[in-house]
Amino acid sequence: MLIQDNLLLTRSNPSGNGGIQFLYRVKDYGLTAISGPQEEISMIHWEVEVVKYQNPKTAEFEVCHTTELADKTLKFYSDKSLNEFLQKSFQYFEELDSLEKMLPEES
Amino acid sequence: MANVKGSSVCRTAVDEGKPADWVPGGEKQTVVDPMKMFHELPREMQFITGSEAARESMRRANIDIAIAYPITPQSESMQQAGYLYDEGYIKEYYRAEEEIGTFSAISGASRAGVRALTATSGPGLMRGMEAVSSWPGARTPIIMLNMCRVINTPLAIQPDNIEMSFLLNTGILLLHAENQQDFYDYPLAAIMASEQVDVTLPAVVSVDGFFCTHARGPVRITPEEYKLPPRDGWRSAVPAMDNENPPARISRDAPIQKSNFISYHMHASWQQEVFAAVERSAKYFDKYLGGLVEVINPDAEDFIIASGCAVSQAREAVRQEGEQGRIVGLVKVKTIRPFPTTSILNAVKNAKRILIPEFNQAGWLHKEVCSVLYGRCNAVIKDGPRVFGGMTMPTEMILEWLEEFRKETK
């Protein structure tokens, strides 16, 4: 089972392909993890995207491939490996938020 | 060969290739009151597929015999049932020659008074429909797991629940699981409801194949050391066959089998009783499942009524509408037979618009809802979105239909 820290939302895969989506959020960034149906149990895996949230009050987001965490869709084949990545990413997002606040606001 | 220690069946440790002191898993479980199992026992969260959820349900169901013929996407669940047989949680299990044989054999087992389980998918159900449609009249409380898939041409093995429409008028109890959790809970509830004296009917728990059976989801399960009470074959609407004193009486009542005037009356009254028993099962499902429906936002003017996987997509649509400040209600229909007419009427009494998304071409849920709400509700009822043949139903599709519906019906 995936860790529950910073878990914003658990929902059925909104694409309608079956499976489940976990949405994590730390400040304005986060991760989505989708586990969909596979022909064999052993083939079931997580597809993970780094995302940037668009609204502080809603779960609207855009996929973000510009962070140092990932420039593409990531795949994890066990909960354990994904949980390790989640822990690291939460720390990264905290630091990223601090850094972004130090930047001058665009006029 | 010595009988297995403590076993009530004829399996021996030597037969099974087990150590001589092997005890079947089922013999190590403790029988628990069903209401305690459903509502009081502690639950552990597991992240498992629908097929694995079915396995854990079967493990706790005290099943005497399972018979099935493999078909996608059911095969995985019955493979899991094979593991349970090996571990001694299911007492007897075999693969029949095909579905007519499967459903005939399971009927015989149930008539003999034991708890019998089978499972199938789409075309397999269609192949065995002759036998299946005879189950209710024979008053056989069989439990069938039904992993829905396409049945019509062009051939596909994708999710589509049109096959459920073929079960609506058989006299079978019919539940529609939304997710892996339901596919764990519903079979246990269905077994207990179906075996009540004033019910004694077969029960089918349908689930949308692949989306649930072959995907993982969170499932809260009870400790495996507890199981349901065994079936008492003599505590039913009709007596079980006495297989120890042959010839067993195959027919329930000989005059029914004769083409004379009396048989027509008997058939009619027999069938009326079957469908009355379906209605009587409602009180059991109500307490086992905590209601025949689940209602979200009961005061809404816009409602979605759905069953199965369509509920999950509708839940997310309701959530996203809420983010935009619009309240949309949702009625999740848990039991298709008995159909929760009163619960639905109460839930949508203030509704102006009702949308019914479905994963089938026929729109059977829409027809069911229309038939019970006609003349009793002022809402406009719209059939859609409707996807089939394995098509997906993204949340956006429901949101677009809702937006369009509001424009059409002010």
C-alpha cells in the first residue's frame, strides 16, 4: 500500500481505463500515481507523473516534465520502490517551493 | 489412507500430497455471526486486484463445492479458487466440461443442500443460460461470480455489462459491484441473503471485468480466521435432495412436469412465489450492505444514478462539479434484483435532472429506473453517456453530458 502522507485524493482512474489514481500534493507540486488493469497480476505497475497544481483550492494540475525529479513518465513495479521515491520527492518539493519563493516575481 | 484429521470431507492428506498431520485451512477457521463479520470485526487494508478480493471473500465464505469453466476475465479468480482448494478452504473443486455442464452440476450440488459457488463471464453466461434460468425455480441458493465482458459481435474481451440484462427477469438475486471492495463484501452478503428460508434463491454478484478484476484497489478485509456459518440444507424453502437414499427425487413436484391444466396454475404460482422471494431478500441486503443504495448529496437537483464501474466515474464527476460550486447528487444502486424502487424514489424526490451513465449498449439500468419513476417523479431522465464493447468512460464525458443536460432542461 502506498504511503498516506500528503495524499490529496484517491479516485478511480479518471481516464476511464480502470484502476486507481493517487494524487499527492506538497505546496504547488505533487505526483500522480496510476495503477491500471493488466493481463497478468505480475504486470501490474505504477505510472507516475510529476505535476504542478493550478489552483490552491482544487485538484487541477498539469503534468510537469521540467523538474530535476523526472523529465518523463516514470514506472515503478513495486509499492516499496514507489514509496521510497515519494519520500524523496516530498522533500524535493519542499525545497523547490522555498527556492521558487526566493525568485523575484515576474512583472 | 487416513482421513484428514478434523476434516468433515473425504480429502486425505496423502491424496493431497500433504504432510500426514495436514489440516484443511477451513477446519482451522471459526464460524462467526454474519452481522459481526460484516459490521464489527476489525479490518485490514490490502491493495489487491478484484480477483484477489474474490479469493479473500471465498476464503471466508465456507464454500462446500466450487465448479467452473475458465473464460476471460473470470479465469484469474477461479485460479485463485484453486489455491483455496489446495489450502483446504474450499472442500471440493473441479473444472467442468463447459458452462452448460458447469451450471447443471452446480445446480445438482446446491439441490443436495451444500453451499455451491461458480463463476463465469459474458459468453460463458450466455452458453449456460438455460441451466441458469432454471436455478430460481429449483430454489437453489447458488452463488455465482460474474465478471462482465462483451458478449455481442464483433468479438471482444473488454468490459461491457450487457449480459446483466439477461438475468433481470430470471428470479435471480443480482448485485453489481463498483470496485474491488464490493467484490469482497457483496458475495458474502449475497450468500447469507440467498440462503434465508424465505428467500432460498441463487445470487449473482456481477463486476465489470478487467477494470476491477485485473486492477488493484484498496480492500478492507476481515481476519482470515473467521468464516460464515455453513449452509444448513434443510433450512430452506424446499427440502434438499437426500442423496444418501437414492433414487433422489429430482423434480420438486411431479405435477409441474406434466402438461395438464393444474401444472399451468402451479407454474404461475411457483413463479409468483420466486419473484416474491426476490422482494423478501431486500430486508437482508439492507442490513448486510447498510442499504440497497448509497446516496451522495441528497438535496441536489441534478442526479446521477449508476451501478458498477460507472459509479466510480460518477463519483469523480460529482467531486469535480463540487469544486466548481455545483452540487450534483449520486445514487449508487447496489442491488439490481431486488430493485431498490423505494430507496431511489426517496433519493431523487427533489431532482430535476437525472443522468444514467452505463457500460452497455442496451441501457438496461435506464429502462429499470424509468419503469419505477414513471409517473412518480418530475425529473427529466436522460440515458447516457453509454459506452460499450470495451470503450472507456472518462470523467470528462460525464461532465460534458451534465453540462449539455442543463442547457437542454432548464
